[in-house]
Amino acid sequence: MQKRLVRKIDLEILLSQIKLHPSPKPSLEQYTIPADVAATILYIAAYTYNDIIDKTVIDLGCGTGRLALGAAFLGAKQVVGVDIGRTAVRTAYKNSEKTGLKNKVQWVITDINAIHGKFNTVLQNPPFGVQRRKADRKFLEKALEVGDRIYTLHKSFHKGKAFIKKLKASRTNTIPVFPSNFVKKFVEGHNGRIKAVYAMLMTIPHMFNFHTKRKHEFVVDLHVIEGKTKCTV
Ligand SMILES: C[S@@+](CC[C@H](N)C(=O)[O-])C[C@H]1O[C@@H](n2cnc3c(N)ncnc32)[C@H](O)[C@@H]1O
């Protein structure tokens, strides 16, 4: 377990070794989170809110494992990665072997609906509902059911050149923002509370037909949420 503070650059190097999904399906929005964005989320969770080291962590819709493996690398007590995609989870397992973290993460191939139990921390980069409307709601609901503290990414309503320029110039690569009405209402309707929201820039290569540019750059909001459960393990 890592007791010392891990340098962000070392975390980013580890995450960049984690292979992307070899055949991503647009219907499941199977793109892989960029290493820099994953490192920023994990760094905030671990060192701003103390929600990773010695904690039980679940990564819902883990894909090829960047968030789960990053949590294990930072010193989580127990990590579970869950995804409906067999190839995604197989790749995640191979990534865990490659990074020497094989014994630190349990991988499960299933729909998140099948997940029960309590975890200190949920990490998730869910489908944004671009392909299947409301796909993100199911993830939020499950996270609020099983998690004490939730780190969840959603498409931001902040956009425009000036905002992106400000984000690029920011030292932390984040800007604190207000939550969207939808997320706020949804979380409060499920007895959760939004503690903070950080806007960040996501850049992914052209990978699906509906991507019209060589690279796709957009703003996402990381929501830090206190769930309704209290995990006692
Ligand atoms: C945007 S990708 C994120 C992957 C990974 N967490 C990352 O950030 O690199 C969303 C993931 O959710 C998974 N997914 C979609 N619907 C799911 C469901 N109902 N149950 C479990 N996983 C699901 C997809 O297979 C995909 O890997």
C-alpha cells in the first residue's frame, strides 16, 4: 500500500501504460478515459478528500481499468472493477498483470444492476447517454445506492472557447463550477449531497462515426457526492 504521496506524474505514467479498449462499441460509449483526466480525478479523491487510501473502492463501468487500477496503485484497501463488456474486463485484467496490480483488483463482468453491497468510494466515468438516453441516470442511481462517497463524471453544460482557454491555463487543470440542475435534483432526490463540482477538459481521439473531428475535445464535470449510505467496513 502507498503511504507516501504519489507524484501525479508517476500516477499519470502508470495510467498511460493501461491499454485502451481494442474494439469499443459506440452503443456502450466504450471510450477510455485519458490518463491525465483519470490522474486528476484520482488525485482529488485521494489527496483532497482522503477517499482512496485504505478505502474500499468500486469502479462502475470500469472499461479497461484506468480508474480502478489507479485507485489500487494509490493504496486502496480493496478495489472492484465492474463492466458489462467482456473484452473491456479481459483487457482490464491484462492491464492489471502488466502493471503488477493483479492481486489488488477483483474484476466482474456484469451489468451494474447486479451489484449490491457497500463501498467507501465509487469512481465512475459512465456513458453520458449520448447513444442511449438516460444511460447516466442508472449509474448515478447505483452509485448512490452502494457508495458513501461518489466521484462521477458527466458532460458539462460549460463550453465555449473562453471557458476552454481558462481551463487550459489553470494550474490544476480544473475549475470549480456549479452542478447542472439535472444532477443536483437527481442526487438530492436520492438523499445525496453534492460537495463539489470540478470542470475539466477531456480530449479523445476520433473513434466513433458520430465524431466529426480528428480529435474530440469537450468539458466534463467531476461531481463529488456524499451518498446516503454509510459504509462500515
Ligand atoms: C465511458 S466508458 C468508461 C470506461 C472506463 N471507466 C474509463 O473511464 O476508461 C463507459 C463504460 O461503461 C460500461 N457500461 C455501459 N453500460 C453498462 C452497464 N449497464 N453495466 C456495466 N457497465 C456498463 C461500458 O462497457 C464502458 O466500458
